Amino acid sequence: MGGERHHYYGKHGTPQKYDPTFKGPIYNRGCTDIICCVFLLLAIVGYVAVGIIAWTHGDPRKVIYPTDSRGEFCGQKGTKNANKPYLFYFNIVKCASPLVLLEFQCPTPQICVEKCPNRYLTYLNARSSQDFEYYKQFCVPGFQNNKGVVEVLRDGDCPPVLIPSTPLAQRCFPAIHAHKGVLMVGNKTTYEDGDGVRKNITELIEGAKKANGVLEARQLAMRIFEDYTVSWYWIVIGLVIAMMMSLLFIVLLRFLAGIMVWVMIVMVILVLGYGIFHCYMEYARLRGEAGSEISLVDLGFQTDLRVYLHLRQTWMAFMIILSILEVIIILLLIFLRKRILIAIALIKEASRAVGYVMCSMLYPLVTFFLLCLCIAYWASTAVFLSTSNEAIYKIFGDITTCPVTGKTCNPETFSSSNESRLCPGAHCQFAFYGGESAYHRALLGLQIFNAFMFFWLSNFVLALGQVTLAGAFASYYWALHKPDDLPAFPLFSSFSRALRYHTGSLAFGALILAIVQIIRVMLEYLDQRLKAADNKFAKFLMTCLKCCFWCLEKFIRFLNRNAYIMIAIYGTNFCTSAKNAFFLLMRNIIRVAVLDKVTDFLFLLGKLLIVGSVGILAFFFFTHRIRIIQDTAPPLNYYWVPILTVIIGSYLIAHGFFSVYGMCVDTLFLCFLEDLERNDGSAERPYFMSSNLKKLLNKTNKKLAES
């Protein structure tokens, strides 16, 4: 039987003990990576605690409804501002970021008002009783004119200037418009800032234009929502068509995989051959033409690239390059012919496996549901954390005479507090949004933890799906008599094994990937901060780090995927599975490369076919270009809304189906490599591969052959 066959997936040739009882995924297995399982459970408990704390302190209504500086909602029934629906900013210039406005972190006092100002007026000029009564409604509630002008503006009791404004999403924004190409507010091109200094209108734009764009997007969202309400059932029909086409394509791969691969290879050879012929014809045509004999070196660099097409040397270079590519591809076909046939046979075998484990095509719905839970919890926690900030008021006064200057205060009780009596000239003024408790100081860290846990749990859900599918398809491969030896419920059995024994291993692999992903997020954040800096070395270093971590994430994904397959088959821990899978693939690197490229091509072809067909059908339907049913299509504000939805949905559906199929191909491939190294075709150690694969490799099972 060949003594050298008794070792398999040995590291650097180290023989491993052969297990004669192995007949597929091991059912008698133990728990792996228990420490990581404990860490995951503790992290989930901490994540739930963070969510509870965030939900206790945060208020997501701040994202939708405007609130004043004291956290009171504007225009909401049951509040003291029920008759004041609009939010007025004392100094809109300080609100230059749409994120600031959406999270209400604008560092300027804000009050609720009955209506937005419709006239231009400064506090210095509001001297008449009529003007002052009008101005008073835009001052803080309970304002009394018992202070001097300087004290009122210093204490933030009133805005320094009123500017004609228009309400938008319950907020007052300067009524900026263009008149003959000149920006104006009302009928003026400048405004007075309240201190007697006139400023240009353009200084208001940074505080208002971005916010206008963000809030106008809400109106666009409402129109899009209307389109969805009248076209949702047609969108569902389009997605069902995409699902049926995806399933049909996977079934047809059993019969057409070889034809599609070889047709594409022949087409590539023919295209390159035509390119060589065309280059030779152009090279011959330019013979004798003036200027065509100039060399590329003498011509130098030219911005008009068409100049190079008039040189014979250019076409000669093209012809040489294409000829080299043609020769390389032909040589690869000659030497890799058998490996391409093996890849095609594995793809066909994967189609059969999916046919026998048809419920595997529905498993992406489970993954999708669990990912939706992760996304919903992360998003809601992030919103509650971001709306946990409160308006902070501090005591402002002469630091030399007032010892409590800089301390927090309550503007409603400050006048009767000990601090007010201790510092008669001090005042309680709005400082910023945030908080000085331990919770508020930890908000940034909690947001990072929220993002990290989202990555960890999402990767865990994906890992659970990969192990579940790998276990089911491995059960198919290691069934000697297919499909008679298949277990009754291979997918459910694999799912229960993964959760019962390998939660820790899945958590370990997901944790490694989550650490790399959170580092990439931090690098992106730092890169955004460095864009304003003119430090070329820092930008170069940041680009290198981003590239390295991107490559690292891709490698870890590849390694994790194959480690999960080994976990599903043998029940070993994560590190052992990753090591065994890595060395097994490295010993068969050419087969890995060929199979990877062949499957990538087939999946790309399938996605283009499905998404393109459904997208074109949706375009003709929603644009009323199919005469037979043109009256059936609903009227829309934007016809691209359902079309893009169908295209994106079709791609996701095709990707979901092909991800199952891709996992099947990868699992069968690793099982195939294990089968070659583990068995020799004897009665004690028969090959488990299909008859087509045995025929390609000239392998036989002796017991079957003798019988």
C-alpha cells in the first residue's frame, strides 16, 4: 500500500498518524478555544451594558426634532415649547458642519421661537419699544431688560443680530439667495455682526449651505419613499426573477461549466491572435509613410497619445507584447491542462453537492437576518451614544476676583446660588455640548468599542455560516456512496456542531479580523485629519499603512475561510486548522490558483448575466418601453429608484447564491486534496472522490475494481 502514504498534511514532511476510522466530519469532537468563547460572552455582556447605558442617557429624538440649548424639544406637545416649533441659532456662522447640526453640537445658544425673524436688526439698533419687543422674542426665555448692552451680549441673553430667515425642517436658516449673480440676504449683500462690524454674506454660507443640503435631502428621501410605496411589488417580482436565474445558473453549471471555460479560453486566444494580426497590418501599412520610422526614444513623451499610433515602432511593440502573452497562455494551457480539467470537474461536483443539500441555498437568509440584528444594534447604540451630550453652562467672570470661574452652573438657579453671591459680576453662560461625568468623558471610547463589537459579531456570524456550509458539503464529499451515505439533515447537524463545539474557534478567527478592521477604520480617521496638513512624509506613511493592512485583511479572510473548513471536517482548534489548511494549500499552490481563477470567471459571468438581464428588464419596464405592459408600470418621481433597487438587490441575491456555491467548491477542493494525501485506493483506504475525478487522475478503488 506504500508506506509513504501513511502521512498526510505533515508540516515540512513530518508524518501524521493515519486514522482508519475517519469517514468524514468527526461527530465525536470536543470544545475548542474555550478561552475565546469566554471572552466573546464577556464582551457581549459588556456590549449589552453599553447599550443599556447609552439608551438611558441618549435621546434619538434629537436626530429628528430640534432642541434648544437646555435640551427642550421645539413644538412637541406636552412641553413648554409646544407653541414654538422653530429652532433659532444665535450665531449660525459657528454651525459650519452638517454633522454638527444633525447632532445638535453647534457651539452657540439655541432657543425655540414661534416664527423665524423676517427682518434685519441688530441689538444695538433695537432702541424703540416696537423694535425691542420684536427683538425680545428671540432672546432667552424670561429675559428682562435690566442689563447694559455689553452685559446682555456677553451673557448670551440675546443674539447680536437678527437676519431674515426661512424655516427649513423646523430650523431657521438665513434666507440667502442670488440676485443677478450676487449673494444676498433679504435685500442686502452685507450684514452687521452686532458689534458694529459689517461682514460679507459669504461668511454665512459655511454655516447654512451644508445644513440646507442635508435637510433638503430629507425631502428627496420622501419622494424616494413615495416611489417605493407604488413600486415595491414590482421590485419584489424583479428580485424573484433574479433568484430563479441564480438557481438556474448553478444547476446549469453541472452541464455547461466545461463548455463555458473552454469557450472563454479559446475566445481569449482568438482575440489575442486577431490583435497580433491587426498590429502586423498597421505595421505594414505605415511602411514608407513620412515620419513613421521615428523611434519612440527620439519622439519622447507626447501629451497627445494619438501621435504614437503613427509610428511603426509602436505597432511593433504592441505586436511583440501580444505575441508574448499568446505564447504564455498557450504554454500554460499545455502544462496546466490537467489542472484546468480538475477545476472544472470540482465545479461540476459542487453543483451536484448543492443539488443534494438544496436547503443550503436558504442559509444566506439566516446569515442576512443575523447581520441585520448586528447592524440594527450597532446603529441604534451609536445614535443613542451620539445623542447623550448635554448643554454645558459655565461661570464666566474675572478670574482674578472670582474663584469659581470655569465651573459648571445651572442658568435657571444661578441668580440665587452661592456662586452668584460670591461673584456678583459673574454670569452663567452656555459653553459647549458634552458632559463632564465619567460617562461623557468615555463617549469616544464607547463609540470605538461599539464599532469593534460590530466588526467582531459580524465576522462571527459570517464565520458561523462558513463552518455550517463547509460541514454540510464535507459530509457529501466523504460519503462513499453518494447520496445514500449522506446524513439525514447535513446542514442542521453542521450548524449544531459549530455552535456546540466551535464557538470559541469562530470567535478567535473573527477577533483577529475585527482587530485589523478597527485599525483600518482608525487609519482612515487619521488620514482624514492629515489631509489638511502639508506633510508629505506623513501622507506617504499613512498610504503605506493603509495598503499593508488592506492586504493583511485579505490574507486573514483567505486563511480564516480555509481554517473554518478544516474545523468543520476535523474539529481541531483554530490555530491547528489554520496551520494545516495553509500548508495543504501551499503544497498544491498551482491547483489553488487555477481553481480560484476558473471559479472567479464563472461567478463573474453569472453575476453579469443575472444583474444585466434583470437590470435591462427593469429599465424597459419602469420607463414604459414595453408596449404590451406599459400601462401597468406605476408613475414615479424618479424611475431610477426601483431600477437601482432591482439591480443592487439582484447583485446581492446572486452574490448570496454564489457565496454558497463558492464555499461548496472550496470545501470540496480541500477535501479532494485531503483525499489524495490520506488515501491510496485500497480496500482499507478507498478514495472518496467522484468517478470523474478518479478518471482524470487515473485513480481507482481496488475493491470496486476487483468486484
